[in-house]
Amino acid sequence: MSLYFPSRLPNVGTTIFTVMSRLAVEHGAINLSQGFPDFSPSPLLLERVTHHMAAGANQYPPMAGVAALREAIAEKVARLYLASYDPESEITVTAGATQAIYTAIAACVRSGDEVIVFAPVYDSYVPGIELNGGRAVYAHLRFPGYRPDWDEVRALITPRTRMIIINSPHNPSGSVWSTDDMAMLETLVRNTKIVVVSDEVYEHVVFTADGGAPTARRHESVSRYPGLRERSFVVSSFGKTYHVTGWKVAYCLAPRALTSEFRKAHQFIVFTVHHPSQLALADFMRAQPEFADKLAAFYQARRDFFRRQLDGSRFVLLPCAGTYFQLATYSAISDEPDTQFVQRLTREHGVAAIPVSVFNPDGEDRRVIRFCFAKNEATLAAAGERLRKL
């Protein structure tokens, strides 16, 4: 008897990040594809996690996260965004941002609901929607600045719209939403039952100058806007902020009623998160609050260094206002589809990147690829030397 059954995700294969990282290893290429640093976190953070393991914090922590970490998160959000979240009932520690986003979808989306996403769209959003019986509806960020078209968004909203998922600073494009963008979103969802999921994992990586982008003065968290805060799940990541992506620790902010529904799903998806890591992060946030404040300058220096490495190349760099990703067009080098170009780039030239077409629902291919510059300067310089030869 066959055990075959129809796939719930028939159009989904192995994620492009896994594919390109595997290809990079096979060919000994410099991996500028997957978004993780090649440098170490703070020695103090490592010391604190070791300390808490030795001190016995090796059993289940509270389902919502350890109190010390939730309190530290509340203090940070209040300082940065002048927003008050109750650590007990409005902050949940999660096993990474992807889990937080999936859990928010699972808590809210029912069969037949529509969820508006912005393309290019990060690859985990749509599978989460479809696994929970919803349907993704695509708004399009306008090339080359990847700005939202609010007239298009307005036209996409129907009585079936249950959720809008936003992402700023935006992966893969590096664009950053403005106060006007947030005001438009706030206006569109007013007097509706639409909930918002705001993916803000790069909240601390907003640049202040150049990079070919308009000056971005600050991160516009939905937490700043009362009309959005009252209906939003806000997701951020310790991995992106503290260079520990492999720890998979993040958090979700939401009003009490939304958090209650979120935790109902959370407890059965992961229940809880690595105990000593949570305590270490709480210690570190208290000991070095300035670390996150300096992150934008840290990555802006790497962005600028990488852009200089491509001076004289045939790549054309697009604006980059935030995140640790740089987009580039390669039309002057090849007319290959981007998925083929990045594979050849990896195999023949020893640099791995991500094709942006995989983030578009129709596979729209503008011959744009994404490089990750969260690397040591030596890594970026070696990649630049290879890329200039194309």
C-alpha cells in the first residue's frame, strides 16, 4: 500500500540558502550567500552562557521566556521606541524569528484568509501562510529602490484580508521604510480587523549616510505608532544583533490579547527556548546596552568597505539603507538567469550569492543578486578580488 499523500507545499523545495551554502562548501567558495557573520560574538556573551550552564540553568525555563530577559527587552523597547510592553503578558521569547513569525500566522490565520506580503518576500512567510490554510496576496516593492506602492496595497485589501506582513529593514533589498510608509499603513488598517506582523530583525542596522540610498535616520518600528502597535506582532532577533545566529533566540512583542493567542500556539510548536542562552543575553543587554546602539556604524563600515571592493567591477550596486545585504545587478556581465549566474559564480569564480528572483512569486528576474557583507574585511577583500575579474 502506498503511503503517498498530496503535499501541503507542492511548490516548495530546499531553501535557496541551504542550496547555495552547500554549493559554496562543495566548491570551496567564499560564502556571501547565507546571512550569518564569519566573526565571533562578544567574549562576555560567551562567558555568560558558559557561566549559566555551569551554574545549573540546564532545564526547562518558563514557556514565555525567562523573566530577566523579558524585562531587559521591555527596557530596550521603551528606551528606543517609547513603547510600553508588559514583560509578563506582552513579550515572548522564541526559537528564532522564523518561529515567531510562523507562530503569529498560526495564531491568527484561518482557512480562506488572505495575507498581504511584499515582494521580493522573505522565503519563510508564504509557506507559513499556506500551511495554515491562508492565501498569500502579493504587493510589489518598486524597483530599484524597493519602495511600497500604497495605492496597490489599498487595492489588495478585501474583506478576507486577515493579516499584512511587513519587513523593514528589508531582506533581501536593504531598503528601509519611512515615517510616511508607516503612516500610510496605519491609515489603511484603521477600523479594520487586520493584524500586522512586523519582521524587524535588522532593527539595529539602519545606516545614516550614502550607500546609494536616501539618508535613513532611524528604524521605524511599528511599536512607535499606537494605531499599529495595538494590532501588531513585532518580531526581532538576538542572533542578528549579537552575532549569534546559530543560537536561534528571538522575541515577539504584542498586545495582551494577541500574545495570549500567540502563546497558545507557541507552547505546542517549541514550548520554550534554550535556558542558559536566555540568561546570558539578559546579562549582556544589561552590561553592554551600547552594543546594539553601535551596530549600525559597525555594519555601515563593512557595507562601505564591500562597496569599495566592487569599484572597477562590472557589477552595478543598488541602494543599501539597512540590513547587512548588498544587491547588485550583473547585466553587464551576463544575460543568464540569476539562478544560473549564481551557481556559475560559485563554481567558476569562488563566490556564493543569492538570486533575488527566488523571492518573487512569479520568478521575476531583473538580473539582481544579493551579497551578505556581515564578514571580516579579509573575507570581503578576497571576494572583491574575485568579483572584479568578471
